[in-house]
Amino acid sequence: MTEASVRKVFVVVGIPAFNEERTIAKVVLRARRFANYVIVCDDGSSDMTGEIAEELGVEVIRHEKNLGKGAALRSLFEAARRVGADVFVTLDADDQHDAGEIPRLLKPIISGDADIVIGSRFHSGDLIPAVRRLGNRILSFVTGLFAGEVRDTQSGFRAYSRRALDVIDVVEDGYGVDSQILVDAREKGLKIVEVPVSVKYPKDVKTHKKNFIQHGVEVILSLIELVSEKRPLAFLGIPGLFLFAFGVAAFIKVLSIFNETRQFAIGTAMFGVVSTLAGMVLVFVALILWVVGRRLSRLEKRVSSRVVG
């Protein structure tokens, strides 16, 4: 796909950036070759990231303080809608991705074969540090339980169709946003495909500002929160019913022991109390979340119908 064919559609590139003054100029200049419009979100940088981007003549959105990758992406999604993007591409500002590969992500969108295209680092054959490969596979497996089969769920190099741009809700503020978007996309019936891309990692892992363990924990916690909100009966209600059943079984066991020996099994009784109460709480919370979710969904549909009308 040539630069000329890319420019037949209005391509917007969004770059979330936090303290990337060493690489932001290279990423912006490279991305601008394949985009009609480039937007950088300076997420509370303490260095010259924002100033360098402004000098290059692209739009810069500034956050007064560091709010997280998800908050930066949310600002970029809103800006892409505002300027009327036909295709919206996101990539990291640390030069991990090769912006020259943007046409590779655009092709399935433009041909109508996908709503979201993910630049997969695991299809490329590039040497990825073992700890990162293992960690990403674990996160991709966990995300895949709720978002469908995607090999590289944590890649920030993505392309979104206009349809995807219009319907996706970016609600997470932190690193969990990449997984959250995929879960939201699956629920809304968007087609996701992956294409191989190259990747570069700093030789000195200590210079990489992302704490991978913190990243992983944040992603998993955000998935738990997201799924508990969207599928409370399955995620909380079913475990609650099992705990309640275990508690009842424990009480039956206590009564059986007492009838046979006239001794009171305190340990089993305490387990029964805790298990029963925990199960009741989980079921109660699941029902509340389910009712609230249904009411909010109905409210959103009414508001949407009024706006359309």
C-alpha cells in the first residue's frame, strides 16, 4: 500500500506520550508520512515532550498531571472523532513500534476486512525479552477469556475503523485500557484481526519506565473490575452460590457429628458461617450490579434514541 493510497482516506494518528523527549520527534515525523493528521497527548510530562511535538506542527493535547495511558488514549479518541477520522491509528511514543508499518495496519480497515487491527509483536519473529514474552502471553491469555482469541492483547500499535472509533468506550485510565478496549469491542461485535509488526526494546531494561509487574497486576485488576461490572451474575453470583452451598454442607456435617458423638465441631461450624455469609454477600452484590447495569443500559438506549430522533 502506497502513501498515495493511504491518503485517499482521512487517517489520524494518535500518540500517547509521557516523558519521551528523546524519541517523540522521530515517531511523529515518521507517522506523519502516512497520516493526514497527527495528535500527541502529552500526559503530564516533566520534560520537553509536548514542546517538541508542538514545534513539529502537530496538535498537542496536554494533561496537567500524569493520568495514565488510558486517560491519554481517551483524549486521543475524542480528538480523532472531533477531526473526523476515517481510520484512527495509535502507537507508543517510545519508538518501540515502526511508524513506517502503519500501511500494514490500514490495509484490512480500508478493505473492510476488520474494524480493529492489532500490530502483533509475536507474529514478527523479532527477539522479545523472555520475561516480557512470558508476561504478555499470560496477560493475553487472561484477556482472551473475555475478549476472544487475540495473541497480542497488550500491543499499543492499533488501527480503528470509523465504526470502531464511534462505538468504543475508553473507560480505563491506566495500562488496563488495552484489554478493556478489546473486551468492549467483542461485546459490540467488532471484527478484530492481527498483523505482524516489528518491535524494538531498549537494551538496558532498567531505562524502560514501565514496571512490568505493576503493569500486569494493573491489567488483571482492571479486567476483574470490568467483568464483575458487565457479567456480575456469572463472575460473582455463581461463586457466591457455591460458597453458600459449601456453608450449608458444613452445617449439615456439624449436625451429623453432633447427633453421632454429641460433640460440637467448632472448626467446621466456623467454616460454615464464613462460607455462608460470604456466599450471601457475593450473590447480593451480583444481583445489585445486575439490576443497576440493566437500568443504566436502558437509560443509555433511551438517551441514544432521543439523540437520534
